[in-house]
Amino acid sequence: MLKVDNLCAYYGESIILKDVSLNVEPGSVACLLGRNGVGKSTFLKSVMGLVKTPKGSVYLDNEDITRLPTYNRARKGIGYVPQGRDIFPQLTVYENLILGLERNGYKKGVLTEEVFELFPVLKTMMKRKGGDLSGGQQQQLAIARALVSEPKILLLDEPTEGIQPSIIQDIGRVIKKLKARGNVTMLIVEQYLEFVMDVADYFYVMDKGSIVLDGKTEGIDPQKIQEKIAI
């Protein structure tokens, strides 16, 4: 579903990503791990077209999208939940969710029950402003807003950051439900290794802008991953 070949990214004169290659199979969950500042969020932004990538290629569902602007990548089927969530605090929960329909030109005009099956708490808060929600509720809203656009692949940047354990468990359950349905692929940037081992099929570890370890999560000793992250 997503294939990245030898991607490089810069901020000014600083090299952030160095020839990064990564594949995410259709219907699977892949996680990108690493310490703060190694380039994980920049990688997701590069996939979305938010960061210039002078070298390398990005393919979505076998289509080269490397030179497409961000809005066209979204229309092609990439859903993105950035670190910090970026919900609209002055809009209601309902209004935030409706904005997620824009990718499809608001062709539905209404929200389906599916999103409320995944996030039942949102249905009770439709008239509340996004800024009045707790951090965990805002995270659920941000993920739900991305899902109503019916993406082919969902990019999640640190979905467990600053979230209480019960909400982390809820988000984990949602990810596993989506994986079981098989209609959305996921790439998650995450530091919480236990969460990764619970939800991911495949993992990548990044250090200093390069992939230093990758493999299937099934059968691997988590300590081996932790050791690479700690280098």
C-alpha cells in the first residue's frame, strides 16, 4: 500500500532523513520507533508532502505520488493525524468530523455510524467544542476525523503521547478492529514499545534519520528492539 524508496529530507542545510526505504503491506499495521529527534515525524510529513524531499520516491497503492502536493495526496487516500492532534478547538466535535468528509467532496453529507462504533464517547459530545475535550478525547476525535475520509492508509504520529492508560487501551482496540476489517492500512510513529508489540505486524527502528532495524513483531524479543532504540 505504501512504498518509500531512498527518501531524503532536509531542513535548511541539515539532513534529517538519509535514504529511508520502507514498505507497508495492504491491511497491515506497521510502526516506526525511535528516540525523540531521530526523524520519525519528519518521515510522516515527507510522506504527506509537507517536507521537501529532493531525493527518493513515495508510492501509494503502486502510484508514484512523490511530486504531488499535500492536498492531492490526501485525495489519493492518505489520512494523517499529526503529533499534537491539530483539531479545531473552536469548532464542535460534529464540525470537526464533518471536515473529514472534504476529501470525498462531502458526497455523503452525513457521518456514518461506523465512526461512533469505534469511538462511542464522541457521539455523546457532538455539540461540545473540540478545545473543551480532554487530551485523550481530542486524540480520539483526530483519529475519527481522519477515518471518516475513508483513507487507504492512515498515518498516526505518537497517538499515545500524553494519553491516560485507559484511552491508550481504547485506541489500541480501535487499531486492532480496523486491522481485522482489512480496509485500512496503518503506519504509526510510536515510542511506547508495549503498544507497538500489541498492535503492529511489522516494525522499523529509526536512528539519526536512517532505518537501523526492521522486521515482523511476531516472535521477536522486544529487548532487541529496545536495545536498538537506546543506541
